[in-house]
Amino acid sequence: MSSDHCLAKAITLYAGLEADAESCTESHATDAGRGLSAAAFIGPPIQGLSDSGPSASGAATLACMADITAHMNADQQLRLCSLVFENATGAIMVTDERNNIIAVNQAFTHITGYTQAEVAGKNPRLLSSGRHPPEFYRTLWNTVIDTGQWQGEIWNRRKDGSPYAEWITITALFNGQGRITYYVGIFSAVTQHKLAAEHSDYLVRHDMLTGLPSRVLLEDRLSQAILLTKRDSHPVAILLLNLDRFKEINDRLGPGIGDLLLQQVAARLTARLRGIDTVVRLGKDEFVVMPHMRDVREAEQVAIKILTALTRPFIIHCHELHISASIGIGCYPGDGMDAGTLIMNAGKAMYQVKKAGGNNYFFFGRSTPPDPRKMSKPASY
């Protein structure tokens, strides 16, 4: 018999005997040895009721006891869940089966700026940033309904209008009949982590001095270009250039002037070539150009264009600086089947130009560099 049933029956009995309700007491006890809790409803002495029967003189007390351990444990569990809900570091949002918000915690308010009173009864779409198309949300909710859960990144908007990225898990809760009764969304803002990761990735893939792509990004793009040329037969070539006399300028005028010169060289190469061409600083005074070509012979035109662009002097802090470049050219697939081999062989060709005096270009695998006096500026590229 449950405690509620026990108490109700006792009250009924006392009412029938016209007992004084105020004289009835309820008490609780705990059996520490067995870990049980009990509730007792104890009434006043009732005249005429004793062990000897109703005709005997004396009085008896009516009492009813029940084990309420499960009830007390359940109450403790509810209090614990409430504490966890309010003090969780992750934001929690609970909606009903119609997706109307019924509860949020403090972390939700901290991240979004909305209080419980401001969002109660509203649809979570009030957080929408507008960055995701309707198809995104249709797929999301179809997944929740079909599988019971969806997890991923969503861009939402705070109360003040600022966008933020969140990592969220949406879970559907079902009743005994298999019908969805609640949705629970648990999320944390990842904007700062995302920005930090993007910045870290940028540092890995770009040269900090010039802002040009680094070797890591070059190898990635070159590998992609090789895969594409296998499909559509577009030629792939790289031009590795080393600045002539840079070390002399850097030693004589200092690394500050040297850095400014490298920045101006990077800017001039970028401006002189097309936007679809890749310009990379490989390291120190070395650069790589990967042109977008229709014919491998265009690589020679790009080399001439680079050498021509560098003939104009660089003016840095009243210093008029003259430099040139030694350029080595490697072509896929003859000079290498992968990015690393192409870069290595283009470097070997560049050193052949250096030995010949610089200010020229050389294709890997050819016997001698071309005569610079016979080089002509291409009509168009």
C-alpha cells in the first residue's frame, strides 16, 4: 500500500469515528541500517478499541505506515536535475512538441542575451542569423524526426544582433507511445574557438611578411592542379624564382630594408600577374608562381613578364634598389609527378640560371638556358 493510499484510508477511518483532525499527527523516520524512509499517520487514542475487543474497556491508537524511500529519492533526483540544469556551462533549451520554448538555463541567457521570460512560448527561429538556407533547416529537422538527434554547427544571432557560431546537439524525447513530446537543444558558442582556428590555419598557409600563400598552400594547390590536369589535360607548371643580389642589399642596408623590398616584390608580382595565377613566397628571397595556362609554352611568357617587371627600380627610404631574378621552370608530368618533385626540379633549374649569372629563366631538363638578349616581351598574357 502506498503512503498516499495509507494516509487517505486512515483519514477516512478517523472521519467515520468523528476523530479530532487536529489531534492527528504525521511523522517521518529513516532506517539508517536499511537505507529506508517511512511516513506514519498516527491518530489519538480511540475509546473502545483494544486488543480484547470492542466491548473491553481501554483505548487503542490507529496508525498507518508506508515506505516512501522511492518518493524521497525521486524528489532528490528532481532537485539534482534542477541544479544541473541551471548551473550547466552549456546552454540548454527545451521546447514542446510544437517547438515552442518552455525552458532555458542561465548559460542560454549568457550566450544569447535572452532571458527565460523573453523566449518562453516562442519558436527558436528568433535566434536565426539568416546565414543558412531553408534547405539546411529542413534537413536538420528531418534528421531529428527520423533518427532522434542532430548534431552540428549553426550560425545564430544574439539579442543585440551580433552573429555567433554554436555547436549544438538537438535531441527528440518520446513518450511511451513513441510520440515526440519535447525537444532538447544543448549548445555552446564556438565563435572565438572558430576564429582562433581560422587564424591559426591562416598563419600556417600564409607568409606573415608578405601575406602571400606559403609552401603549405602551394603544395595543396599544386596537388589539386595535378589531379585536375589528369581529368581535363590542362598543363601544369611552376616557376621558382630567386632574387639576384638580395643578400647583398640585405647585408648592406639591414634586414628592415630587406623586408620592405620583399614586400614590394610580392606586391609587384601580384599586380603584374593575373588573379587566377598563384604567387607564393617559398622562403627567404624565393618565390614561386603557378600560372593558370592553356599551353605549357605560356610558362615562358610568364617568366619573361616577371623578369620585365623587376627591371624597374624599387624606391625604399630614399634608396633606389635594382634587383633581378633567376627563374627555374618545372612542368608536369615530365619534370615530376607530384608537387614535391616539381618544386625540387624547378629549384635545380633555378640554380643553373644562378651559375650562368642570373636574370634569366631555364626549363628543367634543357641543356642550356636561353640567351637573355633574345628574350622579348610577350604581346599578350
